[in-house]
Amino acid sequence: MILVTVGMQLGFDRLIKSMDEIALSLDMPVIAQTGIGEFKPVNMEAHDRIAPDKFEALVKQSQLIVSHAGIGTVLTAQRFQKPILLVPRRADLGEHRNDHQLATASNLHGRPGILVAMDEAVLHERIIEGLAMEIAPSVRSESSQRLHQSIAQFIDTGRL
């Protein structure tokens, strides 16, 4: 299963529309958390919001996460050792107020388990790469693991 997420603060119709088209050619279910976008997918299961516990369960089941370039989702993918494909929102397309997601994607590109599609033209190709990707468990110190969990918890809940 592929999990698509765009966060819950903004819609990301360009990504959702592209994934809805690509879903037809995939041999697996695609489940999307669409946020407050206007486009309504017909070829994949879509939810405006997904409760945190349900989202975590979907992450565990997924073979690949396709996401906006939100750092919270990147941390979640790493925590569950899932490959993630980042598609950054672009300010020039009115998808965000600035291009911080382009900067995030550029800085994370090439790191283990992270793929980037700067635009939808290469999205299908990157999905195939992501589905073939295997992530080796990372070796982190105990203090690094605690810090990572605390940051992820804060991003997810606003509480430490």
C-alpha cells in the first residue's frame, strides 16, 4: 500500500491529482490524506484528515509514503523505516507562502530512504524507485533515539 499525505493545514491538489492518475497503474491500494484541498480523488481512498493513531497504523502498513516536504512526515517515515518520496509545494504555484519546502527537499535529497520529485513529471518513476527501495535499520545512540522520539511527539501532538 502507498500512503499519500499532504498535512492537514493546506491542500496540495497538484500532488493529489497526480497520485489519483497514477493510482490507476499501480498494483496496490493507495490511501491519501488530502488536507483541505478542492480536488476529490476517484482512484484512491481519500480522507481529509486521519487521526494520529490511524495514521501511524497506515504508515506501518505502507510500502512507500508520498508526501509534501513536511519534516514531521519525514521523521515519521524514518521512525518506522519506510521509504518516503517528497514532492515539495511551490510558492510560484500558490501552494505555499514561500519555498521552504523546495529547500527542505533539496537538503534531504539523496539521504537513505528519501527520494524527491521536484515536479509531477517524474513522480511515477520515483514511485517505482521507492517501492523497490529497502531501508536498513539505522543505528543510533540511545540518547539520539530519545531525542528523535521527543521531537516527533512534539510535532505530532504539540506536547513533549
